[in-house]
Amino acid sequence: MKPKHPGRSGPRSLCAAEGVLVALRRCSLDEAFIDIVETAKRHNVAPLGLADALVAIAENDLPRHFDDDVIAAAHRAWGGLLGRLSSNTAPGFHLAGTAAGAEDEERQL
């Protein structure tokens, strides 16, 4: 998978994804990292691909180059949290395809 943004490397996406989870879950960076890795293992997807997808979803910028399994895993794991974020943002902001109450939602704020 080639990143849409050439300046965003795998490690940069991972750091950004950790930041997204820290903001959404109010957890530590270490907990966010573990969450990404465990979610990737649980869904049999690459952690860096999952991190890149999470950042793209948070940016509301889902390009077509993502694997469907990676996007589905991100939505199942964090869609509810991202959906709550969209209800607290400025008018016109929309996170397409988020699934509040998704089957894999295991985290609560």
C-alpha cells in the first residue's frame, strides 16, 4: 500500500494514529500503541496500514488505495469513537462510513 501523502511514512502515520487515539480515548501513548498493534493482530492486518487508515479516517480523507479489510478493522475498532468526535465538531465536518456501536467496539470514554 502506497501512502497517499508521500511525506507520511509508516512511522509518521503510526505516531499520528497514536495521537488520534490519545485524544479520543484519553489514554497514554503506550496504550495507544498497544491498541493499534493488538487491533491489527486481531483483524489480521498490518499495524502500519491500520495506523495510516485511522489517520485518513480522522482526517476525513479516505482514498481508494486502502485495503477493505484495513478500513473495516479501523471502523470496527474505533468507528464509534470517531463518530462521537464528528458530533462535537464544526458544522459541515463529516466522517463518512463511521459505525457507532460497531460490533468490535470495546472501548468506552
